[in-house]
Amino acid sequence: MSSHVEQNLVEGNKAYAAAFTQGHLALPPSQKYAVLTCMDARIDPAAAFNIPLGAAHVIRNAGASARDAFRSLVISQQLLGTTEVLLVKHTGCGMLTFDNDTARGLVKKNKGEAAAKEVENIDFITFSELEEQVKDDVAWLKSKAVEEGVGVTGWIYEVETGQVRKVV
Amino acid sequence: MSSHVEQNLVEGNKAYAAAFTQGHLALPPSQKYAVLTCMDARIDPAAAFNIPLGAAHVIRNAGASARDAFRSLVISQQLLGTTEVLLVKHTGCGMLTFDNDTARGLVKKNKGEAAAKEVENIDFITFSELEEQVKDDVAWLKSKAVEEGVGVTGWIYEVETGQVRKVV
């Protein structure tokens, strides 16, 4: 039996596909950029960042970590023509609320010893100050993950207001 | 000076923020699920998969790779309450068009020797058969990345039609 979540996907997709007119779009992003943002449920990148369908790669992980997105960023630039990367972190991010030790402690408390054992070697890539981390990730991208001539900017999205602002 | 891409973000976001009414949403996804899909520019998960704002984590990387999403999936489940994972790969995926050797060859051809050197140890995590890879990734998730009781299903989105269908 399908779950409620599956039914919601199937029903909503029927309406989406019925109105769909963009089956002709090409594989490489038409506007040659990539947006790297957080997996946070409160962010709708296409709507909030005004990304037309087919225009940009959208990479998402916990905390909008540049390091964790390395493989996707390499593919985006080196194989699919991306020349500009926009990194967008956000207020109220879960990655701001703990460090590796407290995360492991939480896993142990919530899920028990076995789960805690499984995550003991994971780097959760948390951070303690939002604006500084945007700058740090942009610097890391520039030094390690983008080629000469690829633009990188860093932004903060406010989940409380829907507003985005440029940091660097 | 801002690029065209930056101006597009800033202008579009003004309109989004002006109409924004959902600043009250909580950090943990309200419907306790995560969607893992590709960074492909032709996919708009919120619209195509009917995800209400605040309802689900959305994780995206090149090819919707389960392995590459491991850290985010752990955080989603073990720290933020996710109990269901929907993996959605898609037709026309770039990861279907090469293997590690051809990817490295393409990087060398497009970007030169220095770039090729940088990617010689990257596993691009390509695949050759879409439906099989959905099944393989779901099996991997069930054995390595989700806990007992967390549901995992696998889907294919057709970029040509906007339709999604369940594989497993």
C-alpha cells in the first residue's frame, strides 16, 4: 500500500504533468549556473531564487556544504558548462544548532547505542556562525572547487522573511 | 558589478519575499520525509513532486546518488525526524552518458591536463541503466543508510513529459 506521502506525490504529479509544456529542454543548464543550497524543508529554490526550469543546476545537502557538494560541482563545471556558482545558506539552519559531539550525543539519545556507533566517524560539517561560514565556504570553493574564471558568490536566505541577501 | 544571474536572483526574490507568508514554519520537516533527486536543471521538485513548503527535506546531487547523499540522509533521519525517503532519478540524466574513464577524457578535452589531473581520483558515480540503478540505490539505502522502520521507495521522473512513476 502506498503511504500518504507517495499518494501526495502521485496525485500532485498528475496535475503537473497534465500542464507540462517543457519537454524540449536541453541537459546542460541554459543559463550556465549552479545554485548550492541547504536541504532545509523551508527553502523552495526555484520560487525563492527565481530559477527558470532548465536554467541552473540545483545542488542541496545539509547546511549547503561546499565540501559535501564537491563531486556535483566538478561535474556541473567540467562536464556541463557551468561558469557561475551561487552558494546560499540560511537563517535557522540545523547545522548551526550542534557540533559533531552534540550531534553524536543526540543520535545516541534519540536512536540508541547502535545508531550512535554508526555515526561516530561522520563529520556532520556543522558551523557556529552563519555569515562567517558563507565566507569560508566561498573561499574554499574558490581555492579548491572552481576553475579560473568561474564566478562564486555567497548569500543568506532568511526563512523568516523569504528575503535573500548577498554576503560576498 | 552583479552578473545577470545575480540580478535575476535579486529581482525575483523581491517579488517572492513581498508575497511571503510562511515565516512561521518549523525546522523539522512537517511531513517527516526526504526527497533525494538529481541536480538536473530540468527538475523542479516542489512543483513536479507536489512538496508543500516546510514538508520535506530535498537533497540533490549529480545523478541522485544515494552514496553521495549519505551525510544528509543521516542528519535528516537521526536528527530531524525523517521516517520516509523517496529517491527520484530521471530520464536523460548526465550520469547515464559517461563512465569514469570517458568523464576524465571529457574533462581533459574540455579543460586540459591540469583539470584532468584534479579529477583523476574522483568517482563520478555514473550508471548505465536507469531503472536498475534506482533499484540498486534503494537496496543500498535500505542496507546502509536508513534505519529499521524508515520507508524507502524509488521513482523515475521523465524530463520529456513531466511524469513520475514508481519503480520500487
